[in-house]
Amino acid sequence: MLHLPTSKYLTINGVGSRLFELLAEERSVDELVSTIVAEYEVDAGAARRDIDGFLTGMRTAQLLQ
């Protein structure tokens, strides 16, 4: 993914790609966690930690508000 204002690239793959798709519509973190737990073999605690980290990274890269 290219962030045009900063010309920085961000590589997203696997679950990150799925999260990015899910973020096309406004969803709560709880909804994201529920979806990822249902679609992948991961427990809710690990999913929440990873999603929180993903969202923090996206905000730091100015790709999410």
C-alpha cells in the first residue's frame, strides 16, 4: 500500500489484508476480533493484541484516523 502524502509504502499480508478489507466499513474492535476469531484459528486474546497493534501501526502511518 502506498500512502501518497508521505510516499511511504506499507506491506500488508495475511490477516492484515483481511483487516484492511474489514475496515472499509466502520467496525468496532470487538467486531474485528469476532470476525478474525471466526475466520482464523486464533484465540480472542491474541487476536485483540494483534488487531490493536495493527490499528496502532495504521494510525502511526497516518492511514487511519
